[in-house]
Amino acid sequence: MSSCQVCRKKINLSLIDMGHMPIANDLKKSKDNKCNLFPLEVLLCEYCKLFQLSVRINPQSIFSDYVYHSSYSSSWLAHAKNFANKVKNDIDFSQNNFIMEIASNDGYLLKNFDKNKFKILGLEPAENVADIARKNNIPTEAIFFNEDNATYLKNKYGKPKLIIANNVLAHVPDIKDFLRALDIVSARETFISIEFPSVVNLIQDFQFDTIYHEHFTYLSLNTIENLINKLNLKVFRVEKLDTHGGSIRLWLAKKSNDIKIQKNVHLERSKELKSKIFDSETLKLFSRECFKRKDRFNNFLKEEKNKNLKIYAYGAAAKGISFLNFCGDNCKKILGVFDKNEMKQGCYIPGLNIEILDPKHINEIKPDYIIILPWNLKKEIKKDLSFISNWGGKLISFE
């Protein structure tokens, strides 16, 4: 029996047990490289309303040398640019122009802020990715964001006007420590943007492939409000987003800040509770349906492979690797996975040893099927790969 990472009480509710799986981004350099397998189960603490992994892997082994680069997705770059334009219009930076981004990756977002007008700083624990950001002239500290480092950052750089923590909170092994660190580094006038995939959408739309070891928690507004209740922070605005199959962006400020809590916060809080995502029967339904979808995908592979068709996949993102490993050894019938990330090409999917290929080979291979694994980028990928219809190739997804 596991205990909650926040309140330490015993947890009795399970959302889904996906078995023993490899770390999704632990790509293998050769086909014979073996990988370690770890339990992958999501539990729910009834007290904190926090969905969390039963086993948490040391983040140093996951994020210190990372192969995910945000700049490889044109739609994600557009999302970042839109965010930057929005905050430049909405926030008054005249008294404090310091912007700090946590988990800044290769600088894909901070590059949208003119360094002649803004003081910017990225925090990126993966040294290999931080190096890329620095080469792009984005000032970057290769450190994890926690309480100790928050004090160091506050003393060295001062307190920011804007802290961006978009799509990082789920990757934090100690979420309570992270939120305390935000409290430490924030001033009364600081605004904080926290963006994450909504666990409501995950459960209602059966997005089980977004579950992997790099995601330690699965979040909602109710959860965050429970966690910051004893801190000097408040959520004052909620924005609904289409990214990652349905995300929410929370805007936080100090409780001492005069900004009023908007109506959309109350509406989202109520909507989450009405969705019954914290009810045991909802959890059981989710698990049953996910295993049905696994069976449907495996049946498709068996039927089409018996016709001697060439089946490939596209997008060696973590969600795709999680999906394939959950579906099991039958996925070895997939002959390769195409991906634009040059750091991934020539590597192998952990647990299945499927090679990751450069998309430029699609024309010469002429697959009969290409399975789109990152379904959240399906529109972008379909546009890029529409040419496979020239030989009767089909693009499909299984979300």
C-alpha cells in the first residue's frame, strides 16, 4: 500500500495499473540495449485530491539528459508565441521587467521576449538542453527548481514580475516543495502562470497514454488549491486550453495582492467536482475502458499484419512510447517510428526495440499505414504527411 506524497496518508484508490514499463524517454542507442522496468500505476489520495504515481523515480535519472525539445513542433511554437504576446499585452512590466521560466527547455518560449526590453532567465535541469538554449542567447541556469534553489535565485536575480511554469508541474516529484519554492521567489506584485493537462480530460477522454514515469502527478484546480491553502498564494484566474488534449492555465499571485479572484475560478472548481473524477466508480470505469482500447489496437495490428501490410508509426514522444509499451509485445509488428527530432533518430523505443527513423525515408519506404502516436498534434502531422495518399497510404490514430 502506498502513501500520499503530500499528506502521507495511506491511499486505497487506483485509477489504473499499467504494469511494469520503461521510462518513456529512455531511448536506447542500440537494439540489444536492455532497459529497466518500473511499476506504472496512478493512485488517488482521497484527502488531497491528488492523482499520483505509486512509485516515483529519481528525477536526476530522467531529466538530467533529456531528448524532448519543444522547438520540433510548429504548433507548440505557435502556442508559446501566443502566450508571450498575451502576457506582454496583459501585464505591466514598467516597474519590474524580470521574467523567469521554469523548465524552459531549449528557449522556445523565452526567445519571444526582446532582451532589450525584458530581463529573462530560463531554468532547465537537463544540461544538454540548457546548452542549446544558451547557444540561442537565452540566459539559462541548469538547475532544478526547489526550495533551496529558490532562495539562491531570489538572492542572485531578485524577484520576477512574471514566473512561467507551463507544463512542468506534473514533472515535479515533490509538488509541495515546488509550490513552496514559488512562494519564496515571488513578490507581492508577481504573477505566476501554471499550465498543465487537465486530469478531468484525461479521465473523461481515456487519455491513458499521457501516463508515464516523467509525469509524477495528474492535476486539477481543486488539487492545486488544496496544496496552496497554507501558502501565501491564491489562484485568481483560470483559462481553458486545447493543448495536450485539454489543459488549464492557472494564474497565481500572493494572497496579499489586491487582484480579485475571477468567476472562472469558482466555475472550474464546481465543474471538476460535478465531473465525479474523484469517485471510485469513475476510476473503475476508466481502467476498464483503457484495457478495452488496448485490446482493440492489438486486434488491429494482428489483422493488418496478417495481410502483409507495412505498418509504421509517427512521433516517438513519451505518450506514444507509453501507449506502445502498454499495448505490449504485439507492437513489435510496427516496423519503425518516424520522428523529426534528430537526437532520437537511430535510437530504439525502450521495451520494444523499434527503430526511430528520419521522416525523409517515408517516400522510399511507402508505408501502408502510419499510426499517429501524438494525437494532440494530429492536425499538424496529417498536414505534413498528406503525401502518403499518393500510393494509397493511410494515416490513423487511436485516441
